Amino acid sequence: MKKFVNLEKYMPNKAKWIYSKIGNASDRVPGPTDYVFKAEMQFSPKTIEQIRQDYLLFSVAPKPFFKEDFQFEWLSKTQMKKLDSDKFFVYVPVLFGVKERGSFIILDNKTVLLRYSTS
């Protein structure tokens, strides 16, 4: 996971993530190297608050929220229900060293959902 996200400042207590290639690239067939990265990261409530505070230092416009972007296959029913019922502030993932197209939301006082892609 450290290959895709900078975890030096915010090390999760627990994480689930998936990396998926997009396009026809394989080990035998050259092609685009685009990919999608999705992660669910568990932090302490104190770290979540620090992420919120640190984000205020950036003058970045908020992004629109598309819940479909964060409906990861492995999320629990409770988490999916929360995604459906709540409105979220969508953060640009600069705090995690991500420069590609992406965003993250703070699902609750300990969970961050991060998604980005290169295409």
C-alpha cells in the first residue's frame, strides 16, 4: 500500500485496499498502465481530527460527492447504509501524496475511504 499512498504522517491502524489495472495491459501484452486504487483505512479518532485540521491548511476547492465512487465491495452493510444516508465533504487526497484523479471521505470518526485512478 505504501507504494501507492504516502503513509508517513498518517499511518492507519488497519487497512483494506485493492489495486486494479485498467485497459488491456498484462505481463505479456504491453498496453496502458492506468489503474484504480481503492482503500479503507482505520485510524484513531485523534488522527482523523488531525487529518481534518491539516486539510484546512490547503486552499483546495471541495469536490462533488459521488457515493458510487466509494461503494467498495468489501464494505459492511452498516458502512454502505451510512454512505447512502449521509452527505460527505469530499477531500482532495493531497495529504496522502496522491496527485492523480482522486478523493477521500471521512466515513466516521475512525474510517477514511480513499479512491483514485490514473485515467
